[in-house]
Amino acid sequence: MTTSDDTEDGEPTRREFIHIMAGVTAAAGAGATLWPLVDQMNPDASVLALSSKEVDVSAIAVGQAIKVMWQGKPVFIRHRTAEEIAEAEGTALSALKDPSARNENLAADADAEDANRRVDPNWMIVVGVCTHLGCIPLGTSSGENRGDYNGWFCPCHGSHYDIAGRIRRGPAPDNLDVPPYEFLSDTVVKIG
Amino acid sequence: MSHPSTYNPNSGLEKWLDARLPILRLAHDSFVDFPTPKNLNYWWTFGGILTVCLVIQIITGIVLAMHYTPHTSMAFDSVEHIMRDVNYGWLMRYVHANGGSMFFLAVYIHMFRGLYYGSYKEPREVLWMLGVVIFILMMATAFMGYVLPWGQMSYWAATVITNLFSAIPLIGDDIRTLFWGGFSVDNPTLNRFFSLHYLLPFAIFGVVMLHIWALHVPGNNNPTGVEVKDVKKDTVPFHPYYTVKDGFGIAVFLVLFAAFVFFNPDGLGHPDNYIKANPLSTPASIVPEWYFMPFYAILRAITFDLGPISSKLGGVIAMFSSLLILFVLPWLDRSKVRSMRYRPAARLWFVIFVVACIALGVLGGLPAEGRNVLYAQIATAYYFGFFLIILPLLGIMETPKPLPRSIADAVLNKHKPEAASGGAQPAPAE
């Protein structure tokens, strides 16, 4: 059946074509107008400029840990003892809740063995934000509760992380993130 | 309810205006001569109380915005400046802060009243749904307002709540970044929350207008749940009968309001919010404002994975579902009888529902450990079970008590022994 707007061979008429073109142009215009209104909420250039940081770690004694700010978030840098390294390396993968390395320096499918969580075994560097709802886990400053696995403990909802920052018990789904970092020298690490 | 206009413009000016913009006619027909069921009890005064709450929040909020600075380095100090230096600043801030709590107290009573008397049922489904929209907008507004003083609880509440959105698969992290405007809660976040906190109350005001419009088409429900049958016998004009009754309810409510403002202004707040926000240190326990605690308890009750859904995503889904389920309530409750006065079984389950909601509120403020988790899971299961299982089944299985023939009948027989509207003697069916 043909209507007055269709030609004999079913092709759109000149009038329909104009309607379609006008509609598409209006939609494209609406999209182009909307996008700046959404994108203005994304991080701006001044925020992105703060995306890397160099830290001198020479003053951190064995067994100590510090917090530094990186991208508005705390990063934990722990100088691990020999026993802590042995404990982390001796943990079976089957004991881990999250089997993924969560290491931005490695491929996404790397597993969570200790070697995939750090560059240098002496230094454990993780983003100090609980993967549950973003609280800062305790255990960096001396005297704080380090949880049942001798690493970090999040007081908000009770997540326990081990000495390699891996989630062992509690509601957090993932291991603590390992940020992208490299050692520029023996004592200076560049995060980001 | 819809009714023929009874407005008579008296002066020449009123006649002139009525022919051009009949706004006085609208006001007269809506709030003076509006036919209102004659048996409304004090639970019905909370609509008026809520209007007063909204006006108080907007007025005090506009004043506070004249003295507040939305910047991470100055926000906390500017709030202290309001408290100590600005003339009557302490009063404006305490009224605004406690006004939020009073607003939620009133809205919860208003919602439970609607649940008990079946005010969400046909033909008032849209009225109810608009109410749920207002409730959700109120929650968003209150949350963003709580962030503005930039204390420890402000900062960490913002962190925890924005992190909820990262649980959404695929796009969650991008949405969270859009809220933050950076890599964590920071100055851009504070700025946009201030902007939206100023905007949303006016959006609420607009939806309130729709809510009143949707109310004035079918008219008020009433404690019997029986529709108005004879306007002359069943109703009285809104003014003076309900302007006075609402006025009394508002006055009593304001006494409670003033008691908090003047005698315990920080009683509903958290002392940690008088410590300036510190992104490097999380308070030992993060507790939301009391009016969010039931939903916080539901969030934390999901501690187990469900197939591919992690416990984190599961908690977020449960929390949002607990709100969204209210939208479909009119179609879940199949009973034709509105008021639970005449639904003996539903009334019992309703009382347990109120207890479950209060229990969730208490549990939301306690540490999520040991027994508390189990209790929160039981209460959460009941919350959803009430809507999804109990109400649909009761619609089929329950035998309601006989309804009064009309509102006038119910009122006139109230004080007689063995009233026709209830008691042991079954009254003639409709």
C-alpha cells in the first residue's frame, strides 16, 4: 500500500527526506549541546596535572610505613621486614578472596601472588583506599590496628588486608590497588 | 476532589483579574471551599506540616548561602563564622540543620499514614508515586547538604556514598569520577554539591505542586478508606475546618522543632562533624544521619555474593530497590479495601513492618558485626517480604471486616454501642 508520502517504488519522498534530515540535525545539535554540560563535571586540566608524584623513601626504616597523598588519595608505602616478606610469599593463592593482582604496572589477568603485587620485595606500595566504600584502612602508623592478617584493617565495615595489601576477610571485594610506579633510584620512587 | 467552582469575585478588581488570570479562583477552590472528608484525624495534618518544613528549609537555606563559602579551605571556617559572628547565624544554622531531621520525621509519619490507610490505591497511584519522587529528591538534597560543612562526617559520608556508584558494572567508575570531578572527593565535589543543594529544593517545590494537583483530582482519602458518596453529608469545606486543624498540628510540631533547636541543637548530629575534613584519616565509625540509617542497614545487610553479583553490588541494589519498590506498591497490594482498620490481618503485618523499619534504623547506627548483621538481614528480608509476598497474598486470602456504608455513617455510628461499621455483628454488605 502506498500513502501520499511514498513514491511508487517505496522510496521516501522528498518531504520525508527533509523531515528525517531535520530530525537527525536537531538530535546531533542536542547531543553537541549536552556533552559540554556533562563533560564539565569530569576532572579538569589542573586536576590532571597533579597526576604523578616523586617520594624519597630513604628515611623509612625496616618495619615502618608512611602515607603520602597522590591524586587526592593516600598511598601506603611500607618497608617490609624479612619475616613479613616470607609470610606474604608463603601465602597460598587459594587462601585469597580476590585472585587478581590489581597491579596497574602489570596485565589485568596477573594473579595475586606477592611477586605480582610489588616491584621490589622490600617495598609494598598500595593505594590506601578500601575497595569496599573508600575508607582509609588503619595499620600504617605504629600502634594502629593492623587486622588479623598483620597488614591493614578498615574500621568502617571490618575488612582485613594482609601484608601484601590483599583482601583476606570482610566485605571489600578487591585487593588494594597497586598504583603505577617506578624506582627512579634506590631511594626515590615516582608514583603515577 | 474535583468540584464546580464556588468562587464569587466581589470587587471590580477581582472580576477584572478573574477574567485574565483566575489565580484567586484556583486558590479559593483549592484551599477554602475544597470539599474534604469530615473524618480526617491528626495523621492527616502532616501534609501541611511538611509544606511548612519545606518553606522553613528554603528560607533558612537562602540566608545561610549568603554567608557560606563553598571551598574546601574555607567551608568549615565559614560555618563557624556563621555560628559565632553572623547576627542570628547560630539560629539560622540550627533551624536549618534540625529542620532536615524534622522534615524527615514528618515525611516518615506521612508515608506510614499512607501505607496504613491505603492512600496509594486506585485512584491515587500517581499521587503516591509523586510522593516517592519527592522523598528521593529529599534524600539527595539532605545528603548533599550534609557535605557542605566539610567536617569529618561530611567528607566521609560523601566518600562512602559516591563510592556506592562504583559498584555499577562497566560504567560505575566513570559515574563516580563525574560526581567527584577528580580522583577523590575534593573541591570540585564540594562546589557541585553546593550548586545542586541549592537547586533541588525548588525541584521538590515543583513536584509538591504536582502532588497537590494529583491530590485535588480524587480528593483526600480518609481513615475509613470509603470514597465520598454525598458531598453534602460526607465532607466539610477545607476552610475553616482543616485550616484550623492543620494549624493546630503545625503548632504542636513546631514546639517539638523548637525544643531541639533551643535545648538540644546538636543532639541529632555527630560530634565528629565539628572536626575539619581530613582525607588521610577515616573516623573510627562512619554513621549517617538518623533518617538514612534504615537504608544504610539494608546496604550493609548484604554480606554474601549472589552468583555473579558481589556483596558490594548486591548491597547497593538492595538499598536502591528498597526505595524503588514503593513505586510499584499500588500494584502489589491487591486488596480492594483501603484502610487497614477493616483489614485485621494486614494491620498485624503492618505493625511488624513498622517494627522492622525501626529495627533497621537502630541497626544502621550500630557497628556491622556479629549478631547485628544477622538481625539486619532478617529485618531486610521482612521489609521486602512485606511488599512482595505478604501484601499480594493478603489481597487474596484475607477476609476484611464489613465497611461502613459511607463516611457520614461511620462518623455518626462511632459512639453507639455495637456500631454497624464493625464489632461482632456483621453489617449488611454493600
